[in-house]
Amino acid sequence: MRAGKPMTISPFHGDQPFWAKRMYELGVSTKPIPEKSMSVASLAERIAELTRHSTLRANAMALSGKIQGERGVDRTVEFIERRLHNHF
């Protein structure tokens, strides 16, 4: 999402179904393709959808801007360093 590109997801394990559904709900992904129903036709359909829907691209770019503005890694490092400093 950081790159601002919409995606097609085929979740198959662990938390992937949750995140695939979440990306679809946010409007940055085509409808997830369950692993067991993946076919050449279903994948080709989703890829075509990615190229047709400007809304998916716009939503992905908007979410990318939010993600880039979060400074998540920097904030995590700062948090850990504060905890270590306070602990020792």
C-alpha cells in the first residue's frame, strides 16, 4: 500500500483472509479470490478490473499518502528507545 498501487489478493493462510477483506473494504483491492476458487479466468478478470477502475487507483494513492505520513518505523524505534532508556 505504501507504493499507492491497487492490488488483487488471493488469501490462503493465517491472517491473510482478514487483510484481504480489509483492503477490499477500503477500496484499494479487487474482491479477494479464495485460493480454492482461483482460476485463470478469475485472476484475469481481477487484473482487468485493476486496469479499468480509476477509483481503485485513487483510493490506493490516498491510502499511500496516509501511510507515508505515519512515520511508523520511526515512531516504533522512538517508542522502543524510550522504553529501554526508562528501563535501564
